[in-house]
Amino acid sequence: MTTIWNTVKDTFGGRARQDPARHPGPSPEPVIILAGHTDAVNSLAYHPSGKLISGCHDRTVRMWDMRDPGQAARIMEHEEDVRSLVVAENGRAIVSGTSGGRIIVWDAETCEKALEIKKPHSYPVVSLAISRDSQQVASVSMDGVVMVSSLTSGKTVAGPFDGYDKWPISFAFSPDGSQLACGATDHSVHIRDSFAGGELARLTQHASDRVWSMVWSPDSSRLIFGLHNGNLEFFDMNSGNQLKECRAHSQRVHTLAISTDGRLLTSASTDRGTIKLWDTSTYQQVGPVLSHTDLVHSLAISPDGKYLASAGNDKKIKIWDLGAVFALPMDGNARILGQRVLSRPQNPMVATTMCPRTMTDLRMTAGIHRRVITRLCT
């Protein structure tokens, strides 16, 4: 029997209370619902310890201790909306990117501001990645400009780089932060060197539709796209060839997340907040469909592969027990994923991914690109 925790707000942020346990029904239920944010939750990231970090349009980042959901979330106040998050592999730093182009480094132990990157972006910071030695952070803003900065001094160590002549709409850094993939309005996907700015590859086979979301496999061997038409695409990054395109949702795939062993992919769509789970070895849907009541902006899988966190416009963060989810009846042709997916994998650095929150964001970036000849881009 699974215990359900629902959260209630108090003056200190989100707290949780224990409700009577319920038997799982045909529709899966989250095991935890975290409340406390007062606006759309834009970004989620897990700390190596298993704590969950959330960034919100309400100008806060919150750290939730998932071992004790009844404990109040620790809050990191911002002066602007938080658009992106990333956690250092050594667990010591949390980095947030804001709608005003600022990048702020937080001490993960104290939740106090450690420093602010000295040279901000001119537009919202939509994707971040930290180097494996936890010394540098790579950032990309909505206008496609990339910068690499020191996490200890806050100084720029590389960039800014630009080089795109088409409006970029989706970004993802590779797990080690060395490469940046960008999808543009002309359906093209470019791979850039995050530290030198040069183009490494262009995926010429991809032409079916605009890429609205993307995520790398943990070993950087594959790149997975969520398309405007609701499809998923899988690409082999060694050959540049498409491995598979499959129908996933009825509307655009808004965000993606992958497990740290690379076997489980999760996708969320604009079709009323649905979330689906996929076996990356067979390209098949697994388990039942999960859902929110509104658009889902971010997904994150816990380091041990046991839990999925999801959040978006409904201001709630839902935590799903993947073991319990797979034990429920399947939808349609979906099948149960083997227990290997839920085994504890290695924990490579996780880089954030991004797609525009709203059509307003798209209109804004369209105006940017009327003035910018080329731009380089999670």
C-alpha cells in the first residue's frame, strides 16, 4: 500500500501532511504533491543526495528534502523569474538562470547566494550545464548566445559565442557540458562546441518538424528530440543518422527527461499535461499515462531511478513512484519496463533542457532575430 503525501502552504513555504493511505486505482496517482510555489514551475533538478530543486516564475528556487516531505522547503529568493537550474556533480553548488539574463550560484548546503556571474546575458537564460570538475558553468540565453563562466570567480572564461541565422527554439547541453545542441525554426539541428563556439555537426536527416525539446543520453551517444507534431526522434550522434521516429503525443512535445542509466525516457506534451514513459532500447511506450491539469514545463528523474518529478503551470510538483506506476494496468499497447531500468545507475552530470514557456516567448525571440544575422546556441 502506497502512502500519499499532499502538501499545504504555510508562511514558511511548502509543508506536507500525511493523508490516509489509498489503494492505487486504474489511474496512477503521485505519491507526493509539493505545494508552496505561487506561479508556474519552470525547472526541476535533483541534487545527488536525492533532494529536489525547483525554479519558479514566482522568483524563487526551493530545495525539498524528499526523505522528509513534512519539512518546509528551503527558499532561495530571486529578483527575477527563474527559468533554468542545474546542480553541480559534486553537490556543492546550485546554479539558477533568470528571465533577466542573470546567473546566480548558490551554496547547496546553506542555500545562501555564493556569487553572481559577472557578465549577464541580455535575454532569459534558458539552459545551463556544469563541467564534470564542477569548476565552470555553460549558459545559453533565448537569443542563442553561449557563455562559459567560472563557478569560483564568476568571470567569463569563454565566449560569448553566436553564429545562428535562424531563430533557435530548443537547446540541450551534453552531459559533460562540452557540446550544445540547438533546434531552429527551419527544422535544422546544430551541434556546437560549448567552449570554442565552432560548429561540430549538423543533423541533415532531420527535417520532419520543428524541435521543441531535446535531451542527450547520459553517454552522449544519442540525442532525442520532441517535435512540434507530437513525435519523438532518436539520433545516433556517432553517425549522425536517425535511429527512429515514433508517434508520442497528439500535440507538441514540450519537455523531456532521461534516467541516469539512459534506459527510461519521459515526455510531456501540451495536450492537457500528459506525461508518457518510453523504453529507449525498443522505442516503445511503457506503463500508463501520467498527467497534470495544465502544461508541464519540466521533468526530472531521481538519481536512483525510482522517482519521476513533474511540474508546470498548475504550480504543483508531483512525485511519481516509478515502481508503483509500472505495477498499474497499462494503456493501449504500452508494456511494463523491465526492472533493470529501476536499478541504481551511475550518476553523470545532468544538464538542463529548455523550450520556450509560451508563444509570447516565441514572439519576443522572433523580434530578436530580425536584428541578429547569425546566432550560436539544456
